[in-house]
Amino acid sequence: MSKYFVIGNPIDHSLSPLIHNYWFKKYKIDSTYEKKKIETNDLKDFAEEMRNNKNFEGANITVPFKNKIIPFLDDLSSVANETFSVNTIIKRDEKLIGHNTDATAYLETLEENNTWPSVKTLIIGAGGVTSSIIWGIRGLNCKNKIYIINRTKQKAEKLIKKLVPNLIGNGIEVLDWGDVPDVNLVVNTTSVGLNQNDYLKLDFTKYNNKKECMFYDLIYNPKETNFLRDAKKRGNQIKNGKKMFLLQAKQAFKLWTNVDAEIDEEIVKIVD
Ligand code: ATR
């Protein structure tokens, strides 16, 4: 029996085990998928165990380890390499290969909504998933403006410097935390909201009654964060991370099993 894990900290919110175990059952694949909370110091041992345990076939990586896992892997896919971010590991001949299905999933959600390529975007955060969002926007060959704000401004500046040689970082401006420019799409890539009481301390009142403006939270559990609830009250459009989450899971499942899993009604209910 093959084993799969998702590692992160916090990890309680993760619905990945429900999804992958549902698909393993549906497609009659003899495998299990569990969540595991670990500390940064455990990453090396985790990778070592995965390399040496023959049943241990793959893993998902979530906050805050998407960048931090990279030094312990043997190779990266081109997207993982361009984004410095890994959310999926596959094992081939005892070698651990890091992939990034967040970026390709985000690109797919953008492709589904063909008005988005023309928008100006404000990205909040500069953590492990932020580069995937930039990659998705640039993947649409979109040269429109992207602004980034992060509580720790230097971290956003460091991220952009790393991305510029990769081209996808061109045309991105880092603003001060608290600066909220006029854009049509605001994406929360921070972990603020994973706990229901979390609040991003930002003032979005200038977006009052702006129906055309979309507030997008990558968090899917809880399904309506304070960030989204406030946007709804202001009259903005809102979207949570459910679709992107399902698409990244589908793509990870395909990498592990070569099965094109269906996002059926049951799976949508599981995530709701
Ligand atoms: P990492 O920062 O280790 O990559 P992450 O979970 O991928 O971990 O990223 C966390 C993101 O959420 C960061 O952008 C972080 O901002 P800092 O770089 O300033 O730490 C952001 N974040 C976490 N808690 C926050 C808070 N209370 N207010 C604003 N941003 C927060």
C-alpha cells in the first residue's frame, strides 16, 4: 500500500486527505493519505524518510514550508524552479522531485474567467504561494500591472528580486504595507484568515460599492474569511480558494497516479 502525506503548520484546516482518500477509493487505488503537522527542523528528516521508505510515494506541502522544503529535494519541475515554490513531491527511483501545481491551478482559474487577464492586481503577502499567483498571471502572457504589499516589506522586495531574472517578476511594484492602490483584483496570499477571527489590518474603504472589483482569498477553509466577508459588505465580488484548491489537488493526483481524477459533485460537497 502506498502512503501519501500533506505536511504543514498549522495543518488542521487542510481538506486534502478527504479529497485524495475519496479519489483513491473511487479509482480503486490501494493508498492512504494523511495530514502531518511538523516543525521547520523536521523537514530534513521528513524528506529522508520519504526517500528511504518504499511505501512513501508522494506528498503535498503547505504553509509555511513551500519554499523551505526545496533544499531537501533532488530536483524541481520547471514551474517549481521558476516560482521557488513546491506544493507537490513525487518520488522517482528514490529521488524526490518538487512540483508546483498551485501555479498551474491558479492559471487554470484565470483562464476560466477571461476578463481577468486585463486587470490590475494587488497581491497581499510574500509567502510561499505568492510567486505561484504571479506565475499564473504571467502565464496568461499578461503584462498588466501587479502591486505587492507585505507586512514585512523587505520580504516582498527580496521575492521580486528573485523573480526578475525569471522574467515573471517584471512589472511588479512593491508598495508599503497599508498602501492600497486602485486595482480590479485583490488577492490575499497570506495565512491571515485560516483562523476565523484573523483580521488583515488594511483599510479597503476606497473600494466601497465597487461592484467590478474582485476580492479573492486563496484560503478555502473557512470558506468565508473576514477579508471576504468585509468585501461582500462593501459590495465587491468575492471568490475563495476552493476552485484553485481542487485543481491543484487534481493535478497532484495525476502526477502521483497518472489518473485524471474527476472533480465530481461529491468532491465539491466535501470541500463545502
Ligand atoms: P513564509 O512567510 O514562511 O513563507 P507563509 O505562510 O507561506 O510562510 O507566508 C505567510 C504570509 O502571511 C507572509 O506574507 C506573512 O507576512 P510576513 O512576511 O510579514 O511574515 C503573512 N502574514 C502572516 N501573519 C500575518 C499578519 N498577522 N498580518 C499580516 N500578514 C501576515
